Amino acid sequence: MLKIHQLFLRTYISIFIAILITLTLVTYFWAKNLYLKQIEKNLIQNIDSLSIVLKEIPNLNNLKTITKDLHEQLNLRITIIDDVGNVIAESDKDIEFIKNHANRPEIIEANNIGLGKDTRKSDTIKKDLLYVAKKIIINEKIYYIRMADYTNKITDSFVKLTLEIFIYMTFFLIIAFLATYFISLQIKKETDSILDFLTQLSNKKNLNTIESTYTYEFHKITKLLNKVATKLSKREKQKAKQTAKLKISNRQKDEIISAISHEFKNPIAIISGYSETILNDSQIPEAMKIKFLNKIYSNSNKMSQIIDKLRLTLKLEEGKQELLLLPCSMKKIIENCVSDLKDKYKNREIEITGEDLILKVDETLISLAITNLIENALKYSEHEVIINISLNSIDILDKGIGIEEKELEKINKKFYRISNNGWNNSLGLGLFIVQSILNLHNFRLEITSEFKKWSKFSIKY
């Protein structure tokens, strides 16, 4: 992390170097590209003009004189080459010392498409040139007119342009000033932030941590301020956390007590009522007495089941429930669950579809989970319940009251009971137990529903 003077110095140097390099490179390549294009355009125009002149000449015996004269006027290298690559006229050197040009890139390209170009250092005059060659036909014979201009003119022009570049250095001073100005604004912003933090700290207000990575000095200052603020507010935060925990704990306790008391209220009322009737009426008929005793017995069993459910919930939550995994027929398990439930829901239709599937499960626990899901479907639907077995899932579908979308995310939570739409999730443990059992098997429960139309509970494995 930099100190302030280091930041200023680095900023100035970086801006200076960036501007100098950028402007130099951009100007150079822009000028070079522009210049080469202009040279190429001029060469093509001159070649076209020369080709017209040559076509009007009766014979080509004085080509050497024409090229020499034209060279003096245009200051261009001019070469005329026949169809096999022999140089028949050259402005800059005696043709006796010039090699065959058939393999020159610009000649090959001109032969193929009519016009060719290349940029390279000439072996003849030892200078960098831009060559442009064009294929022409004179007296039914093929010739190549090639003209070249010197690219070293770009370097000469660039020296002039360099002087112009330094004019931009004045612009750099302006940028440097602006950079200094904006840095000062940033420093002001940092100091204002620190002052505001100190003001809030003195007023004992709740503070967020203050951070600065702008310079090393600001970083150290804000780090120390955070330590001071943390020490001053530590006790306040601890008290707030303890209060919040107590509120949550009390709310959860109230919800649990409310749910348990709700579930025990009806069985206790029934047991108490029937017991009082039997005790107070000694003349009660035997058949009625047996009926009342059966009611008392069934409701005491119901209370026992509630207690067992609470114990199972604790075991599942604490991870103390053991699994006995064996290969089991899922269709057989479902048929047994359906058989047990039909005793309770005698007039309801439960249809099982799909092929049998063997899975390695704890038969007791998985039966409990499936029974819970089927019974939910029976409770909240008046139509038939369909259970489908597939390779990926067991789907339990009912055409009942459905579940609202806002309830779907909460329905698996422990002690969560849906109060709307006629739903009554008992203790709110049914689906929590199902989910916990499925998690032990590495299965998952997927619930989809359309409110007031249907619900589908899917065990995915």
C-alpha cells in the first residue's frame, strides 16, 4: 500500500509514460499506414498512365530511355519485365546485373490477379521499397510494369511528427494538474468519512466498520478506529445477542408447548369424558361400556403414538436413529401401508400403478414415511389417491385442496403447521419426520402443488 507522496509520484510518472508511448505509437502507425496507402495509390495511377503511353508507342525499343526519363520526373524506381521474368527496362540499375524477376512476390501476384504488391528491402539499391506491379498486354504480349517508392520517407516524416508530439506534453501538464485535483478530492472524501465515523462513535450510535485502501496512512487510521469502535460496542452487542436468543428460545418453546397441548387436548378430553360417564353411571349397558372403553383405549394409543413421534423426531434430529438396510420390494411395502390405512379410511380408493422396484431400505422407517405421505393425501382429498412407482421416484398424487406456493418452502420444517385452507399438520412433525427418514436413505422429498386442485409428494431416489 502506497504512501501519499509515492502515490502522487507514481501517478505523474504513469500518466507521462502512458501518454508519450501511446501518442508516439499511434501517430507512427497511423502515419505509416496512411503514407503507404497514398504511395500505393500514386504508384497504381502512374503505372496506368505509363501503360497507356506504352500501348500507343509503335515499338518498345526505347523503353530504357522512357524509364530513365520518367524516373527523373517522378523519383520512382521503374521496372518493365517480360512474360518470363526478364527485366527489359530498369530506371536505377543496368539490366545486365539484374536477376530474373519471375519469382518476385508482386510479379507472381500480378500474374495471378492482374495487380500485385510487396514491401521489402531491395537487393539492387539496398533500400526499403513498396513495390506495385501490374500485368499489361502490348501487341499481344504480356509485360509487367513495376513501380516502387522509398518507404524511408516515413522515417523522415516521423521526425517531424515527433516534434509535434511534444506539443502534447503541454496537455500532460494539464492532466497532471487534474490528477492532483482529483487525488485531493479523494483525500477530502476519506477524511470526511473518518470525521463522520468519529462523530457517530462519540454519539454512541450503531456503526458499520470503516475501511480505506486508498493509501497506507488511511488504512492504518481506519484499522485503529475499527478496533476502538469494536471495544466500545462489544458489550452492547453481547447484550443484544443474548436478548435475541432468549426471545427466539421463548418463541420456540411456546410453539412447541402449543402444538403438544393441542394434540393432547382432544384425546384427554375424550378419555376424561368417557371415564366420567362410566364412573357416574353404574347402570350403563355393557355394550355401551365396551364402546366407551374402546374409545378410551384408542385415544390412549393416540397419545402414546404422539409421544413416540416426539421421541423419533429427537432421535432423527440428533442422528441417533440407526438404519437396518435390506433389499425390499417397494410395491409390497406400499401395499402393506395401503392395507393398514384402508382400515381407517374404509370408503376411500387408493390406486397403485407402476412396476415393482427393489431398493435397499430400512423397511420400518420407510414404511412410516410412505404411510405419512399417503395419509396426508387421504386427509386432504375426497377423491382417489394414486401411488405411482417409477425408476426414479415414488409419486403420491391427490386431487385435494392443494398447498399455497408460499407454504411449500416451510412445510418440511419441524412444528410447522399450516392453518389455512383446512390444513392441519398435526404436531407439524409428519413431513419433518418423512424428510429426516429420506435423508438417512440419501433420498429426497419433492413437493409440487396447485392450490385448490392437486398435490404431489415425490420420493426421489
